[in-house]
Amino acid sequence: MPVLNVHGATVSYGGRAVVRGVDLAVAPGEAVALMGANGSGKSTLIKAVAGLVPLAGGTIELFGTAQKRFRDWKRVGYVPQRTGAASGVPSTAAEVVSQGRLAHRLLGMPSRRADRDAVARSLDEVGLADHAHCSVDTLSGGQQQRVLIARALATDPELLIMDEPTVGVDAETQAALAAVVADRIDAGCAVLLVTHELGPLTDRLDRAVVLADGRVVHDGEPPRPVGEHADPGHQHSHPHSNGQTAEDFWGGK
Ligand SMILES: Nc1ncnc2c1ncn2[C@@H]1O[C@H](COP(=O)(O)OP(=O)(O)OP(=O)(O)O)[C@@H](O)[C@H]1O
Ligand SMILES: [Mg+2]
């Protein structure tokens, strides 16, 4: 049973459909890249999955449960596209990460001690243990992004959805975060990663789904490393792309 099953999903803003009839399934433990040009609907699609924007049509199931009835949000980690964790009331890195533990706390299951430990562990994973008590608006952009990743990790999710999580993060930290996510994949966590770049996680991806203009135009093999594309013998047709051009494949204009 897929951890995520999106069927015929349509999302509209002000009457304009920006996600149009998307089918997308993610199996347990599978790592899937969601790609496509700016404005192709990637963030909107995953906001719909996270329950942050309503569907105009279609269905979303999480862990076999219709999203409407789904209450087990701690099983889902969500890293939004960079919006500034600091917006609104200033809070410390530890406070932002502890928001991820809210679902656990509301259920009253783990003790506060367990929450504090999970928060400390997640901050440590992203290399911010020393910044736990810093106000997030005093952190750099890349550090704020790492706080959002720590927040998503804090509930030990079984599905980790990340929207361009390493934009603005330096190469060394990107590699460190990729290792953190790879560990979660090894532990059986499924990943849906919105990305433009073939970063350090590329070789861990099982599949890539490419959106263009709100529709899926590719669902299959992840893109090959640049070196292979540059190979003079490389054919610019892909086994799953129905003979589309590279531009079609990438959703470019
Ligand atoms: N809150 C909103 N209200 C109205 N239109 C929106 C809103 N959010 C996004 N859109 C529009 O929906 C379309 C898809 O946007 P979306 O953010 O999903 O694209 P994206 O694929 O994530 O792009 P990027 O790579 O730039 O992050 C765009 O045309 C955008 O202008
Ligand atoms: Mg986006």
C-alpha cells in the first residue's frame, strides 16, 4: 500500500487550475524527486498533500486513509519552500523544531522529556545543536532552512516531503543534510523531494516525476548525472518519456 496516493488531483487559485489531474504514488521507503520549471505547480501539489490548500478535484490518500479523515500527521514531515521561519513572532530554533512535536504532545503520548530529546536530536542532526536557543531571526537563511528540516525530522516521519530544502544552503551543509536524509531512507522513510538540481541525494532517488504546467509529463527513471547527458553517444530520448524532447522532459519553455 502506498504511503501517498494522489489521483487526478486538481488545485485552482482564483479559478485558474495550476495543478491539473495529477496522479502520483509513493511506495513505503521510496525516494521520489518532483521536478519541473518555476510555476509548474510543484509547491502547490505538495501543499495539497500536506493539507494546506484544498483540492478542486481528485483524491489524496495518506497511508491508505483518505486525506479528509487522516489525523496521523506526525507520520508526515513537511519542509516548506523557504518562506522564513522567522516571520511573525520571534522564536528560538528549539521552539520552531518543537512545533513538529505538537502532534505527539496533543495525543499526550510521549512525555515532555521525550519531546525535548527529539528536538535536541533533530537540531543536532542538522548541525545546529549549538544554536538551539538562538532566535531564528538571528540565524542565517541557510541556518533557518536547517531549522525547518529539523522540525520535519522531529516526529520521526514515515513520509518526508521537502520543497527545495537545500536552496541557499552551502555545499558542505548540503552534503551533510543529504546524509541525514539518506539515513532516514535507509531506516525506511519514504521521501518526496522537490528539487531543481541534481544534488548529493540524486543517486538515492528511485524515481523522478516531472510537472509542466500543472501536469505530469514524466514519471520514471530519475535524471542521469550531467556527465552521461554530455556523452556524445547519449540519445536524448528516454525510455519512459514517450519520445518527448529534453525540454518537454524538464518542463522547460
Ligand atoms: N497563493 C497563490 N495564489 C495564487 N496563485 C498562486 C499561489 N501560489 C502559487 N500560485 C500560482 O500557481 C502556479 C504554480 O505555483 P507553484 O508555487 O506551485 O510553482 P512551483 O512549481 O513550486 O514553482 P517554483 O519552482 O518557482 O517553486 C504559479 O503560476 C503561481 O503563480
Ligand atoms: Mg515551489
